[in-house]
Amino acid sequence: MKKDRKKLWAVVWVTSILLVIAALSALCFYLFKMYSAGRSYDDISSIMYSSAVSSEPSDEPISSLMSDSETKSETVSKKAVSSVSTDTDVVNGGVNFTELWKVNTDIYAWIKIPNTYVDYPVLQTDGDDSFYLEHNYKKQYEFAGSIYSEKLNSKDFDDPNTLLYGHNMLNGTMFATLHYFRDPNFFAANPYIYIYLPDRTLTYEIFSAYEYDDRHILYSFDFSDEDVYAEYLEYATNPTESMMCNRRDIEVTTDDKIITLSTCLGNIETSRYLVQGVLISDEPARASE
């Protein structure tokens, strides 16, 4: 009887140790994925940067970047570039779209936020909207995914509210550094989001950064309805203090176009962190010098 008990306890101990080892291995593998994810983007600069064009936003005062809407409509092409076979490279803001399209034609824009690690291509697939949730810009499976939009948004950023999604990675990649905007001093000192398109450069001024619930914004609000959009903007420009917000006193109306950057709040599945900006400049792409 005693021998049977000893055997039973031995089995229990061995099983427990194996379970602990398995759990620790799974945890280590998860942390490894979290910390190493996004590294496929480390080599993208060798693909996308053109030596002929600066990769930095214009140093001109923001007031000088503002342009008359009629002039913009005449000088800025709204056509999506559908072919990669061009005689000269399509370059804007240092982003060589021609080279990027050779890798993946789902790349349609580039997002950059100064003093953060947000400096990535923006993608949208014709297939499953969730594809780039776990695939990188090379269409390879990757835990970090990509910065992407869904087909509910057009690729020209002309919708009332354009949503871009990205993971909150432990190693600071993708949209993790959006959480910098929790700091009031950082929020105050870093007001701009830059979007580079093949033919245009868009500048957004950040007006709000706050926690929000996990509802799908584009399904939940009909932004084509001016009253709905107005009500939404009233909240977005004045989020409740309980939502840990920072805001800039900027008037945003239904005549404006905004961008919403959405990322996770750690392991809190029912909340998201949003950084929102209003379009203040829409300029033609700068030609190579």
C-alpha cells in the first residue's frame, strides 16, 4: 500500500513539474513573440527611402501649409495609383512607393508621428479585413501584424473619420508608443500626425487622446449623417475625465475630416486607446530635388 502511495505521489510530482515547465515555456514563447515582433520592419528603410528626398516633414510654419480647398482640388490628384510599372519612382516624404509596391501593392500610405516609433506603411486588403491584424507588410504571418485600415474606409483619407489600427506591442513597436500621449507634456509638445500618400501629404493636428470602449466605431456611427457626426465630434473633442484623456482646445466641425488611431490597453479586452487628429493640411507630393 505504501509503495502504491509513493508511486502515486511520484506521478503527481512529475506531472506537476511538467505542467509548470510547459506553462513557463508557453509564457517565455509568448514574451519572446511580443518582444521580437515587428522586427521584420527593421529592414524596410532600405526599401522605402529615396536619397533624393528628405524623410522629415516640412519645417515651414504650419500656417504656411494651409491651402485653399479650390487650389487643392485643382493641384492634387485623387486617383489611386493602380500600377507599379512607372518610368520614374513615385516618391513622397522620402517614401518610395514604387519600391514598396514591388513587395506588396496593399501598401497605400505611410504614417509618421514625430518622437514616437510610429513610422510605418499603412495597408488595406481586398480580402478579409482582419488579415493584417496578424500579417506584416510582406504578407507573412507575424504576431505584431501591421498598421491597417478596413474597407469601410476609402484609401484616399477623404472619409469623415478614417480609422487606422495597430497592436500595442510590449517592445514598443506598431502603435504601442501612442500611449506616450497619456503624458500631458508629451501631448502638448507633439501635436502632429503625418500621412504620406503617393500624390499627397496630409497633416493632422491631434486634438484628443483618451481611453474608449471596444465598440467598432465605423459600424456604430453613420458618419455620413451630419447630426450623428456632430454628436460624435462633441464627445471626441470633450472626452470624459474618467477616460484618462488629454485634449487640445481645437474646434472640429462636420466640415472637417479626422483620423482615429486605435490600439489596445494591455490585456483589457473591453477598452481601446484612441489618438485623434483633424486634417489641417493637404498638399501635393513634393518632387525629388
